[in-house]
Amino acid sequence: MIPPARSKLFAAWFSRYAERRLQRTFEAVQVYGLDALASAVAGGPVLVVSNHTAWWDPLVAIVLCERILEVEAYAMMDAANLRRLPFFTRVGAFGVDLTDPLDGARAIRLGAKLLSTPGRLVWLFPQGQERPITARPLGFRPGSAEIARISRRARVVPLALRYEMGATPRPTLWISCGEATEPGRDALAERARQEA
């Protein structure tokens, strides 16, 4: 496992950079349910589970967490990708070897530990890799449900990302935040609920 090396200063700088990239790339950003997500973050630690459709997804997560919600955020990432892009550790990413169950268990414990502190957010892309938005089932891995199950204080917020071309020259980014829920204690049921 690659631990996070979060730097508040680096996160602030990088989130401004990411925000400018999003502004230059997308015609519009449509966000639904942001108030519910902000309310959940204000009420305690939050586990965000999101689909993973494009390389833009981590930048969207960083901008939402740092620039809009202003929350101390962390994210689980494939260790192989994190080794290629180590600067993500400075914005709170921690790496897990998706082929090693022991490493997965360590990452799950770290995710739950991070969620033991109010005012924190842990973001997971449970698909483990980019998949087309139309792919069904989504194919969530069990890690997010396990983190939810063992994290006693965190609420779970589903978040959907979609990028669409329309009548404008640049695409639109769609973000939909679901209602925060208490995590289920049955990991299989929790995983199915998160994926739904």
C-alpha cells in the first residue's frame, strides 16, 4: 500500500490548476444534490462512492473537495497508477494493489481509520478502473462496502459523473450527488446498494 502524503499547500495549488483545466475544457458543469453532499460533510465524515468513466474523474473529485466543499479529502487509487502519478499522494491519494488481498485489507483499514475523524471525506471509485458510462452492471469491487461496514461514523454518498457532447463545441460535465445514507452492516447488501 502507498500511504497518502497530503499537503494542504500542494492540494490548494493543484486544485486551482485542476479547476482551470475543467473551466477550459467543459462548456458547462451541471451539479445536482450539492447541498445534500455539503450537509453530509458538515455532519461528519463522508465516504463518496462514484462511477469511474474518464481520466477527468480525479480532477473533478479534487475540485469538488478542495475548491467547493473545502474538506480534508482522501481517495483510494490503484497503486500501479499512483506510482506513475505520485503527485496524487500530495492531494490525499493512497494506493492499493488491486491484485493483492492483503494490501486490499490494509487499504480498507486505512480508509476506515481516515473516516474516524469528523470533517473528512474519502472518495472511492469502486469499479477500480475506467469503464464506459453505459457498462452494466457497474462492477463495483467490495472495498467501498467494507469501508462503509467497518467505519462506524461515516455516511455514504453515491455520486455519478457523466461527460456529454451536446449542441456546443465543448462537452458538458454532469455531476449528481445522491442522498447520504447510514452504511449497512451487511457488506454484500451494502455493495449492491452502492452500485444501484
